[in-house]
Amino acid sequence: MTETLQGRHIVVTGGTGALGGAVVGRLLEQGAICHVPNAHAAAPQQFPFTAHDNVKLAHNVDLSDSAKVEAFYAQVPALWGSIHLAGGFTMAPVEKIESASFAEMMDTNARTTFLCSRAAIRSMLALGTSGRIVNVTARAGLDPRRGAGMVAYTASKAAVAAMTVAMAEELKAKGILVNAVAPSTLDTPANRADMPDADFSKWVSLEAAAEAIAYLASPANQAMSGTLVPLYGRA
């Protein structure tokens, strides 16, 4: 029988967000122990798992700070998987993108993914664990022609995609599987508020995205690595 996530320790960055809550919920259903770094002093009120026995929250963790990331991962026992949902989004015509805004997108999306992946890989190599890493790129990161009007975001997500494939190739002999999902538009309350006239039925549900991510992070995934999984729904 294929091993399960029962009792396995998994980091979920961005775990207190909309997608994060769905992913943490799915992992908990499968018996995982979820370690969730939070940039603030407390989890947001809408996060439903604050008091759950198998959710370990760590507050005031800046994922763009190398030292804080390393310290966070150092206290996670027997790390099996690391899922990187933390990120940001911005839109602007290219001529109006300031250097600081471009740097912020690269830090929020690409730098955090790199630092967390590196820390997770160091832990897995030290433990001799054939673990799992799951990143989140975007449809525009795979098809930059869709990145018109959001060049900084597109560049940062394309960097995530490239890192994912390169890390998978580097680590395949170690048994560490590295993949990413590439959503189009996720059906979140924030997206519905920002785009009230859109056809929500074409968007990707949080449950569907969480199911795909949980599979990639599980022992059931025995062969997929270096894969950028399109989650486009009907878009």
C-alpha cells in the first residue's frame, strides 16, 4: 500500500490565506502535521485551524529574511514536505512600474520561494529524507504573453517556474521531488470582490487547487518531478 501523510510534518507558507486554509485543511484530513509561518503577530481571524492540535503556527516570520527562514525550518522535526503558497500580486503598465515595485514582486514571489526551498532541501538532505516540495507559479509564468499589464508579477512567477524545474533536475538523484502548480484565477473572496462581473464558474476552486497540491506533496506522488501543473479550470 502507498504510504500516507499520517504523522508527516509539512510546512505550508501562506497557510493562513484563502488557498492556504484549503491546503492546510486537506492535509489535516490526511493526518499531516502542518507548520505554518505567519508574517504577523497573530493569525488572521478567518483562519479556521488556529487551535487545531496538528497545526503549529509560528508568528513574525519574514520569509524574505534568510536567517528567519533558516531558524523557522530548523525547528520543524522530521520535515517531509514544504509547500510554498506565500506570494503577492500587482498590476501596472510597464512604463509605470517603479524599481521598488519590481523588486517587491521578486522578493515576495521568487525570493521567498527560493529561501524556503533551500531551507527545506537542506533539512531533507541532512535527514536523508526523500521529501516533496511544491511551489506556486501562475499561468502567466508559463505563458508570458498573458502577462501584459503585470510584467513584474509575470517575471517573478516565471522565475518560480524556472527554479522549480532546475531544482527538480538537481535533486532527482536524491529522491526529493519538486513540482509547481500554475493556477489561472482562483475562486477566492478577494478575487470575486475585485472582479464582480467575471464568470466565477470558469475559475479554479480552492478545493480543486488544494487537492492537486496535496497530491504532489504526498507519498502517493512517486514519480512526478519538475512538472508545472496547469490549473486553468475553464478559463
